[in-house]
Amino acid sequence: MLTATDVHVSDYPTVEAVRWIGETLERETGGRLRLRLYHSGQLGREAEAIDMARFGAIDFARVYSGALNNAFPLTRALCLPYAFESVAHMRRAMDGEVGRAVLDGFGGRGLVGLAIYDSGARCFYNARRPIHVPADLAGMKIRVPVSDIFIRMLRLFGANATPLSLGEVYSGMETHMIDGAENNIRSFHSSRHFEAARYWSQSEHSYAPDVLLLSRRTWDALAPGDRELVRETARASVQVMRQAWDASEAAAREQVLAAGIDTNDVDMDAFRRAAAPLLAEYRRDPRIDALYARIRAAA
């Protein structure tokens, strides 16, 4: 019995894609390979999921690329501010040599990179006011993933960056420990954060994707034919995820608008200028700069 973990809820597109992997593996092997999926953070946070997969305590882990930045430097290129122009741009880059390079980069530290999933356009939401320019974030405590890039980016925008796990955000806003967060609208809806944060600002400062990982111990224990089946099924699951993502993202947007959320566009150029020093610093690393150049070429 293989195991998989995801912090998102049962009907989230990444969860549905991994569930499809399990169903396909079971069907193709006559039940010899089966998958038990733990969703909704049942096995803990993403940082814990990465460690559990590395040491063989679980088999599959779907995690956000920002959570991988410190241990796997190539993932930093995916998280740089305004690296991607759109979902279509991100998908082109991930389907090509950029995605292959990132997935290959997991090989040396106990993991196998299987697939790259969408994570949508990350934008700001909060309980205090609309955000039009970076100065509007001044004094706000904004949750970010546990990632140096996001922490430093938010500081450049003028916010008080507060790293928390996704599961702590709702209570953090309810108790006023934080004023808001940044994430995609699908997660804004599924986590019910729109009940506590009534302002959504379409900053699109990141399209950093998710990654599906497999424990290297599990990979090594599989027969060669099963390895190929797992790899090909994971690749095929990307289209399953994208179809679910596109439909559910549109539905989530409709539902948060119907709930009366105040939405606004932002001054993108002002945010790009504020983030420029961070981008320049990370591009001093030749490996990051080379991947970033390929990402931009795919625009």
C-alpha cells in the first residue's frame, strides 16, 4: 500500500490528481499497487511531508514549491516575483526544459520529482483595506509560506511578513495575529479565508507551482516496470489536475464574488519595481539566472 499526503481539502485539484494516480495504478496492476491518500493536512504541514517522504515514512508528497526553496535551490527560480506572466506562460515553461531541470534537481536528496502542478496566481487578501500599491501594505502583518523569497519580497513591499503554515491562517486572522495573507483564489475559497478577509487585491506577484514528489526509497524498491508506470501516470495526471483547476478556479471566483468580497486591480509596475532588488540578487546565482532566462523566453 502506497501513501500520499496533501494539505488541501478532498476536492482540491491536486488532491483529485493524486487520487486519479492511485486509481490508475490500481487498475493497471490489478490491485498490486494501491494508494491511500491523506488530504486536508491529516499528516501535518508541508515541511513535515517533505521530510517524511525523504526518509520513507510516506511515499508521495504534493507540496508548494516555496516550501522547497531552502533544500532544493533550483525551485527558487519558480518563486521569483513576476517570473511568470500568466497560467499559460507557467504551463509552457513547466512542460519544457525548465520543468525537467527542476524535477531532475530532486534526485540527490532522497526524493524523485514526478510532476509539476498549478498553484494559480498568488494575490493579496486582508481584513483591513484594498491594496493598490506596495505602500498600502505598510504596517500589515501578512502570512507568507515558510520561504526566504516570500518573506523578503513582502518586506520589500512594506509588509510585516509572517511565515505560517496554511492551516494556521484562518485562526490567525480571526485572532488578529495577522491582517491577511497571499495565495490563489482557489485556496482563498476552499480554506474559507474569505470569511475573515473581505478585501482581495489582484497582484499576481507569483505563479509559483506545486510539485509532486516520491520518496527515493519507494522508487528504489519498485520493480523497473512499476517505476515507469508510476512516472508516466504522474505525468498524465498533470492534465487531470489542469482540467480540475480551471473549472474549480472559475467556480471559486464566482463564489467569493457572490459572498461580497471587495476586489480590485493593483499597480503591477509599482509592485515589479519594489521587487526588483530581490530579483536582481537571486539572479546572481548562475543556475537561477539560467532557469529564469528560460522561463522568460517561454513568455
